[in-house]
Amino acid sequence: MRRWTNSFLQFFGGVQGKVRRAWLCLFRPDYVKRAVEQREGSCNQCGNCCRIAFSCPFLKVYGSHALCRIYHIGRPTPCVAFPINREDLADVGFECTYTFPLDARDQRPQGVELPVWNPSRLSFGKHAGELEEG
């Protein structure tokens, strides 16, 4: 039962990723273009991206090498753009030779001290309801 549940969740996650990539390519092409320009590396033609959720009918596998039968005659835009971001790499189990540089959101310092309200630093002013920080 657990095996079936894991397979279903993996399939559903793959379909969700395919729909997300298609939506981004259709409605946010500028975002996709900027994201693809930031990725580093090159394709090693493993075919993992062509097997997300289900195997692409245009995929031909030769041992460890995969070949797209429509590579030069018009692949769909989500296929050309894969991976768009790190989320896409998770869909293939991070077994992709493309990488993305760390951006400012990923470089947050660890152990950041947050400001905490300290009532002992407050004192009341001469007028009722006025607070002064001391």
C-alpha cells in the first residue's frame, strides 16, 4: 500500500510540475527567459526530464543515452526551457547537469537575531498614553 501511495504522489507531483512549466511558458515567457539565462551547465541527454510522470512518446533510449525524435523539428516550449528553476530539478531528483546560482534569497545568514519587544526599555511620559523608549 505504501509503495502504491508513493508512486501516486510521485506521479501527481510530476504532473503538477508539467502543468506549472506549461503555464509559465504560456503566460510568463519573460520570466522563463530570464530564468533560463541564469542556469548553468549543459544537457547530458540522460532523458530524466522526458520521464517525469510518464515517458514522452518522442523519447528513444539507447542504454544510458536518450534521444528526442523531434529535437530539431519543434520540441514543445516547456521541453526547451527545462529546467526553469530549482523546483524543476526536484522533479528529476536533482539528477540533472544543469544548476542554478545561489541568489540573495538563498544566501540568508544563519542565526539572524530578530528584534524583540522589550517592555523594560519603555517608560511612560508625562502625558497619559505616551510611551518613550529609554
